[in-house]
Amino acid sequence: MSPPSKSRHYRLVAILVLILLLVLIIWQNSQTTTLSLLFFSAELPLMIWLGLFLVIGVLLGVALACSYRRR
């Protein structure tokens, strides 16, 4: 087994790499995008649209799982 200092070093490098990837993803999806649905039109950054649809999908999945669990 490696000494604690090496594992701490690897953990720090992994955290820094994850932070860098997160910043790159946010920066890449920061361009403003227009969404038009029927009579509704809005202009927001792509990351907000992706986050909004992710939250809606998770909530629908949880609601569906709860409805199947009750049966």
C-alpha cells in the first residue's frame, strides 16, 4: 500500500482535473441559445437549458418510480 502522502497527492490531482473539466463544460455551454416552443420563446445560455431539462427529467423519473412503488 502506498504512503498516505501519495494518495493525498493523487486525490488532489483528481479534484483539480474534475474542477478543470467542470469549468470547461460550463465555458463551452455558455453561449446564448434561443428556444421556441409553440407560443413561448426564450433566450438563455445552453447550460441553463441543459440543467433545467435535467431537473425536469429527474423529477419525472422520481415521480414515475414512486407511482410504480405504490402499486
